[in-house]
Amino acid sequence: MKIYLRDTVKLIHGHNSSRIKNSKSEIYRIEDMTIDLNSMYYLPNVQENNYKQSNDKTQIGQLMFNLNTYQAAVISKQNSSKIIDQNFVQIVIKDNSLDPIYLCYMLNSSNMIKRQESAFSQGVAVKRMVPNDILNLSLPNIDMNQQKKIGRIYALQIHEEFLHKKREKMISSLVNQILQNSIEEKENK
């Protein structure tokens, strides 16, 4: 059995950044989404945050969806209280019927969702996915415990990939420094 997002979520659209009056406000950007995606492993039980709806600012535990990259992330503490711009929609889960990290996994990595997204973009001209298309996506109807397990494993996988990339950068930097020091020693002799 499938469930449709239109029955379980509500979308709140971001603001046009040129119309944001307070220039001192921080705007939620794609870089912030990357940080949030890598930080999901450290989130507390976001199901209990109850998704208090905010008209224009991010809050810990909210699920954000980027309309340009079709990527989702759950807001971390580091990126709370930022203004949501027009490239994002906030996905508010009604009645705690879906685990946000599970839904994040489904939107980011599920082949089932990728096929549906692809169907929305087919035609003579490549069409961008619009917020209404998100509401027409369907998911398998699985119980909350299974959703939480899938979400937790997904968050762990993303975190492990992040740590692996960080380690690779550190090793590369260390090797480059050793090589540079070796060259400098040869030049000084």
C-alpha cells in the first residue's frame, strides 16, 4: 500500500531573497543544507520536536527541500533561525505520521522517488519539479519503528561518508606538506 505526500505533509514556500527587508538576517543556503545533511546523525529524536511551523525561519528538526537540486535535509542547531529563501520549501509533516530522516532518505536516495521525479520532468522540454509535484509523490506505507531504523541507518551512512571525505582531505594535506618540506630541505642544502 502507498501513501501520498499530499495526505501527510504541508509545504511552506521560502521568500524571494530580493524582498527580504532585514539585510542583517542570515538566509538559508545550499551550503547550510550540506552542513545539515552531514549533521543529521547528531540530531536528537526530531520526531518529538513536533514541527512547530515557522513562517519564514528555520527551526531544528524541520525538513527542507531544495527545488533546484531536489535534495532534502533536516535542519540542525547550527542553521536554526535562518530565513528560508525561494529555492527551498519547508516540508511540515502532519500528525507525526512520517519520520523526517526517513522522508529525507526517500527524497534523496530512494529509487522509487527518483523514478517519480524523472516522470515529472519528462517531455519535449525538460521541466523543473515544482512544489506541487512533491505533494504527488508516493511512498510505501511502513510503520514508524521501521521508518526510524531506516532514517537512523541513512543518517549514519551520510555521516560515515562525510568523515571518510574529511579523512581523505586531511591525509592529502599531510602528504602535500611532507612533500613540500622535503623539497624545501633539498633546496636549503
